[in-house]
Amino acid sequence: MRSSAVRLGRLCATAGAVLALAACGAGASSTTTAGSTAGSSSGAASSSTSAASPSSTPGSEMPVSTPTSQPAATGPSSGPMLWPFTDAAGVAAWKAATSPGAADAWHLDAGQTGLHFVRDFLGYAELDRVTSTAGSTTDAVVGVGSIVEGTKAATAGLLRLTRASDQDPWEVLGTQDADLTVTVPTSGQTVTSPLTVSGTITGVDEAIAVALRSPASATVLGQISGIGAGGTQQPWTASVPFTAPSGTTVTIAVSTGGHLQAVERFAVTGAVVR
């Protein structure tokens, strides 16, 4: 009887010890879990910080700009008429005086008008061919250039032309610019003498020339040459004195060359004398 009581007491003691150990184990398990949770929270905070960094980085970047080597996305019909006529009256007079097959019927061909413009008006005699054409029956972009290094056709400039209908003469408005640009004055801007002309150029050992012309004058209104420049999209500027009556539409022609021929690239815009 007594031995049974002893065995019962030992069993109770063992059960109590087991319960105590279980309680301690549960406490340790909770602490580990809390530690893991704390570690997870710390990791979550770290992940949150990492996630925040990428989202903030784009916000700190400068907006991506269009490459300067590509022409501005303006329509070919923008800007004042530069050549061969500068107003609607000149267009009407030509239409009234011209018959089909006449010697000046080239006015109805965008490419031929572009060639006459660079050769006869600007005096770029080396540019003797159309290198590309694009557009519609009333708006066109015409590449003009020449053969260089034997057989290679090189484009010196892209002319923008427009006309009211397929019965009207083509009008030169300016150029689409890339490596050689004119940014000042803007197309159609009113100007006075001396005229500040500026832009950018990409090239090596360039010599820029600026000439101001008008269909109303047989001579150059003003010019300057020998402006040294070079690099990638490097700015250039010139101050050109000129003489012209108020209201005159002035063609501003900028060119560079001297490596293979006198005019290798050119850019054109127009302004109106105040």
C-alpha cells in the first residue's frame, strides 16, 4: 500500500516537471517567434526601403529628350514663304503668266524648286541633285546635295516646301535641321540690324558662313564667314549687319564646309524686317 503511494507521488512529481518544461518550452518558442517576427518586420522595413528607392529614382531623373540629331517635329508648312515668292500676290502673278510646258514650269516640281533655290538663289553651285523626297502634293521635304568621294551622294540639307494646291508653285519655307541648326531667330520673327544669328553644330574644324538674302534684292543683304566651330552640338553665334526696308522677308542661310567642298551642310530660316 505504502509502495503504491510512493509510486503515485513520483508520477505526480514527474508530471509536474513535464508540465513545467512544457511551459518553459512554450515561452521559448514564443520568444523565438517574436524574434523571427521582429526579424521579419526588420526585413519588411528593409524591403520597403528598397522598394521605395527604385520608385524614387525615376522621379529624380531628368526627362528623356529627343535626340538633337533629329529634326524638330514641326509640320513642313510652318513659317513664312521665302522663295521664289514671298506673298500671295507673287503666286497669283506667276499663275496668270505661266502656261503648261513653259520654261518656268519647274515651279510645279518640289525637287526642281529646291535645286533652283540652293543653286540660283543661295549660290550653292556644287549642290546639283535631289537626294530624297517625302511628303504630299502640297507639303514636301526635299533633300539636296551632291556626289562626294567619287560615287557617294551626300545630302547637304533638307528643304521644307509647301503650296496651296497642285496647280500652285512650290514655296521654300526653310530647312529641317540636324547637325547644323539655326535656333535664333525663330521662323517668322521680326528682326532689326545687326541681326544675331545662332544655333548648334556637330563636326570637326567647321567654318560657318551666314548670308542674308531676299528675292527683292539681286545682292546679298549682309553676310559674315569664317566662324570657327566644332564638337558635338556646340553652340555658335554671329552678328550680321544688313540693310533692307521694313517688311522685307529675309532668308537666313547658314552653311559650313571646306573638307570636301565649299558647302557640305546648310540650314535656312526666315525672318521679317521690322
